[in-house]
Amino acid sequence: MKTKPSTLVVEDLNVTKMLKNQYLAKAIAEQSFYEFKRQIVYKSEQYGIEVVYADDLYTICKRCSQCGNINRHFDPNNPIYRCEYCGFSVDRDVHASMNLAQYQRYPSPSGN
């Protein structure tokens, strides 16, 4: 029985851009994203798990995980994702994880 994933898909956060938000900068700086990412890479290598970086999360959030439609009226502040085409509705964070599970890109060549 398989007990570990073969691939881990991680959102490639643009922390520099996030730090420009004056309301969130302090909280973001205190989160130690670099150390978290370093530990993910270290542990993944240790267990033979491939790490894939999702570089276009904005599209991942807007794309319906059920039908593939790009939602033109996506509201990032709404906690519920609703597809304007097929009517699929789910929690926004659950929806993002569903799209990340379907994500098919290659690992970053720079290892970042």
C-alpha cells in the first residue's frame, strides 16, 4: 500500500510582491516562507518526492476544477468559488487544492 505521494505541488508565492502590501507586510515577513520552502524541499528529497511549483496560481484560482472554464468574474474575496459555466460551487480554498491536485507542470529548473 502506497503511503507517500510521488509528487508535491506547492504554490510558488511571490513574497516580494506580497510584502508591498502595507497592511500585511509585517505578518508576511514573520511567517518565514523561505525556511518553510527549504524544509519542504529537504524532506521531499529525503523521501524521494518530486516538488512541483505552481507558478500561475491566479489562473488556478479562476479555472473551474470540474469543467475547466476560466471564470471571468472571479472574486478573490468571496469564500465560495462558483463556476459561471457549469454551476459548480465549493469553498475557495478547497477549490484551489483541487486544481493543484490536477496541476501538470514540470519542476522549476532553478530548484526554486
